[in-house]
Amino acid sequence: MASTTNSSLAADMQTPAGHSPVAPGEIAIGVVIGRASEHFDFFVFGMACVLVFPSVFFPFASTLEGMLYGFAIFSMAFVARPFGTALFMNIQRRWGRSVKLSSSLFLLGTATAGIAFLPGYNSIGGASIFFLAMFRILQGFALGGSWDGLPSLLVLNAPRAKRSWYAMIGQLGAPIGFLVANLLFYYLIRSVSAEDFQAWAWRYPFFVAFAINVVALFARLRLVLTEEYTAALEESELEPISTSEMLEKQGPNIFLGAFAALASYALFHIVTIFPLSWIALGESQLIGNVLIVQVFGACIGIIATIASGVIADRIGKRTTVSLMAVLIGIFALFTPMLMSGTPVMQDTFILLGFALLGVSYGQASGTLTANFERRFRYAGAALTSDFAWLFGAAFAPLIALGLSVHFGLMAVSLYLISGALCTLLALRISKHLEAAD
């Protein structure tokens, strides 16, 4: 069955004459494994900010303050990510793609394992917070360097009529990573006592993240080090351009691309991390029940992400992104009512949010990639993604929880609406610039 699927995919994706043959089924597997491992790391940290860090690293503060401190450290990885991209692009230019990918994923795994071994505040005091922040920053640097170009290669070699479908494949890593993280935390919470969970069991997801990174490393190296993929990447002119040159020559396209995806990235952590923190703080539901709802939400997200490929191929990528921005804006208006309501209403917010997120995020990657010259697409896609995460998602849990507690849940609505407006404005400006050209 698998061979039949790969054969049909290969038939659909014929490379231009003179280009090295690529097997899209293998690229797709590498892309999904790589993205799922990266998102799993980040989701484990985000969920730990709610379930673990307030008592382990911030016992001197209230539960709310502990969560906010955790979310502040959570955001540091997204601030570090563009710098990691710049550093590892330079490493690739000097020593090659394999050194870049191996060193970045080794750094990611080491930082994640470091968190797993990190003593709490009661053992080493403020040093635990310092090392937690340091490891988080290293995670961001490493993630910036883990860009392998496979999603770009996949889309560039796809038939024009199916490019949105193939662009969706890389985005599946997010809901898959979230699904696995939720299942793991749910299993631990149900299997051990609350005391044991806070004492030692919370460390296991970080150990698992390290193991997943090792598997992802070999899965991706198996692809990018083969002669046919190296040739295909070179023939597609996917070059590791320096960040300074990218910002100088393609700066407007980078930031337009980042803002074009902002509605999706703003919704990302509002659906995945914020509900858990709000419900845990208000104690309106058992945490185990919320995790199960989020598991179903992740499954909806996977289905919706797949559906986004079909929808965008029929009505167009930009039309899909624009439509979803409008729907996210409408959804934002119901946030206060749903999240302040009964458990059923809160669960509805999570499930509906994942449906919107799946379709929107499924096409958020490379919304305006065509604006880049071909040789700039490799580095341009990486930087666009970095800045989209930074502007849209990095501070979302911190802002949403902090403002909601003091000013009400309407703050979350305004955050989502601002992201939707930025997306619509960026797409409008891009269309105007293209028409002027």
C-alpha cells in the first residue's frame, strides 16, 4: 500500500527536464517527522509552563505569577530563533548542510535534555531559573538552525495545480507534535500521584523529546545527504543566503510574508496553550479532562490541515488565508463568552479553534513565497517563518493570560483581531505591489 502511495505521488510530481529525480513521498515523511519533533519540544515546554514550572521553578510566586514567568521564558526561544537561523546559515555556507543540521538538532536535544535534568528552585535557588532560561534560548537558536529546505524543495517540485496540497504536508508536524505531547502528559497525570508528577514524572516528556530528536535527525540526514537530494536542492537554487543580505535585498518580502501569516500564528498558542493556563488557573475543569479535549482538538487540527490543501488548490492559497483571517476575527468575538462559560463552552472554544487553526495554519507557510527570487527562497522561507512566530505566537500566552486576568477576556479577542487585520493588510499590500510591477 505504501509503495503504491509513493508511486502515485511520484507520478504526480514530475520534475522539470534536466532536474534530479526526487521522491516526494520520502520528502514528505522527512518533513513531517522533522516538524513534529520540533513542535513536540516546544509544546512540552509550553504545557510545562502551566503544569510544572510554577511550583518547581517559581515556588516563591503565586500560581498566576509562576505561569507568567514561565511564559516569559517560553517566548525567549522565539526571540532567539532568527539569530539561530543567521548563525546556522553561516555554518552551512562554511561546512555544509549535514554539519548544520547535525549540530542544530544536537543542540536542540541537549538543551531539551538539560531541562529534564535541571534541579528546581528549592535545590539550587535562582540558578535554576537562569539555566531554564538559558536552555530555552538554546532551543530557539537550535530551531532556527534546523531549517533543512525540504518543504521548499517539496513545493518547488510539485505540480503547480497541487502546490498548496504539498505545502500543507510540512504543517502537519504541529498538530501531530501537540497530539503526542498531550497524550504523554495525560498518561503521566493519570499514572502517578500529583506529588510524584511534580517531583520527577514531569521530566519524562523532555527525555522523550530528546529521543524523538535523535530519530528525526537520522530520518532527515538520510534524505539531505543523498546525491539526488543534494543535486535537487542545488538545482532548485535553494541557497543559504546570509541574513544581512536577505534583509537588505528582500526585507520587505520577509516582513510582508510574516505579517501575511499573522492571523494563523496569533491563533496558534491561543488555542494550544492559553486555554490550559486559563482553565488551570480558574480550576473550572480537571486538567486530565482538558488534555483529552485537546487530544481531540489535535485530531481535528490534523484533519483540517489536510483539508486546507484541498481547499487552497481549488480557491487559491491567498483566498484561503484571507477567508480564514476573517473567520478567525469572527471567532475572536466569541472568545469571552466561550472561555468564561461552562466546561462545555470552554471545550467548544478549543475544538472550534483547532478547526480554524488547521485550515489557516495549513496554508500559512509560504503565503507570499512566490515574491522571492528563486535563490532567496531557502533563506527567505526560514526568516519569514521566524518572524511570523516572533510577531504572532511568541508572546501570545503571556499577553493573553496577563491581560485577561486584569482586563478580561476581551483582550484575547483584540489580540486575535489584530492578527487577522495584519494578515488582510499584508495580503492587500502584496497584491497592490504585484499589480504595480
